Amino acid sequence: MTLGTSAAPAAEAYDPWPGLVQDIFSNRPMNDGGDVIGIEMPARAEDVAIVPVTLRTKLLPSDSRRVVAITLVIDENPAPMAAKFTLGPSANVSEISTRVRVNNYTNVHAVAELSDGKLYVSKVYVKASGGCSAPAGKNVEEAKNRLGQMRYRQFTKSEQGPATSTREAQIMIGHPNNSGLQMDQVTQLYIPAFFVNELHIWQDDSPVLAMEGGISISEDPNIRFTYVSNGAKLFRAEAKDTDGHVFEHEWKVENPGT
């Protein structure tokens, strides 16, 4: 008599998302965000340390709700919460773009919190490996000389009016944003984590956007976003890093300069 043996079922791949919902969002219910929040990233990263990501709100103009905050979660990164963006109540921010490190093949989730108190989630899958430990693009001295330098750009289209119109702007901060997982090529020791963990942006005294950042935001943080002008004459930003440095700058809206 021949006894047949059945193959053991293959182990299912571990999905960290349920645990992240508990740890980051205190297990609050997640609703389908297909009509609320969009997330765009390349399916395969060209440079794993500088992966572009765009978050875009999708609420209809007739919807009485507004997006209060957007949290970007890179599931397989060592510190999965890459950033939390808090949107100014009257700035009507509808799009945010930045660059992130991606450490493994992973799902990336965008979670929008709406003014009704509910959470809505969308996701994409990205193929990348080693982004959090990739060497810095600039040497130590160059990074030190650029530390805290801030630049601001406006992308107003010529057909738009000077005030109360949708605009696009960009804030760039010179900072190594060390992840704590990169190795000094000379000493062969790990470089301590050192990154921008707070960013606040205002038009005059009205909040536009705030970011709580983590180790996944790429070197020289770069935040590009749309907003609705309130006619402000000044744009200003304040950034803080994990070593307690505070960087501040303000620019004229119509003549930003550097």
C-alpha cells in the first residue's frame, strides 16, 4: 500500500499593515480612500534613496468635508511612518509631493483624516531595496555647509490672478537627513540619525502646511504643494531637526528669491 503525502501549504507573506494601523492610528477604522486620497509613486524606483511620491486629495468641490491631515506610511521601512502632513484650515492644499527612501519591496499607504473624524486609505506597491542605508549623496563638509539653507519657489501660472487663486510652491531645506542606518565609509561606523522632524509653512500668519517627518524623508527635504493664496505678501517657513536646530526664513510671495 502506498501512502500519499500532501505538500505543506506555503507560508503566507507577513503583512505589517494591520499592526501599523494599531501602532500609528490606534486601530481606528480604515475606509476605502479611492474617492478621497490618491498616491502616486513609480512601480520600480530608479534611485531607492530619492523616490518621488505625490499625494493628491480627490474630494469633490460639493463635498462639505475637508482633508485635515495626510499620513504617509511605507510599510516595510524600519520606521514606517514617513511623514504626517497637517493641512491649513483655509489653505485648500490639494497636492503634496516629496521624495522618500524605500528600504524593501513594499506597500505604501496614504491615510487621509477628514473633518468628519474618519480615516480613508489608498495604497500603491513599490519595488525598491536599500534606500534607508544608501550612502549620502553629499560629503560631510558639503552637507554641513548647506545645513539649514532654505529656498522657496512659486509656480504661479500667468493666467492666474495675483490673489485668491490656486498656486504651486516649493520649500527646499539643506539637510543630510541621516537615517541612522547609513555607514561612514571611512570609520565603518553607523552615522547617527539626524533629520528634519518638523516643518511649518505660513502665508503671512495663516497656516498652509505642517509636516512631522521621519527617517524616510530623503536628504535635502523638498516639499512641493498646491494651495490657495489669501493675498498674503509674505511666505515663511520654520524647520526643526532632531538635534534641536531651528531654521527660519521668509520670502516675498511675488519675488521669492533664495
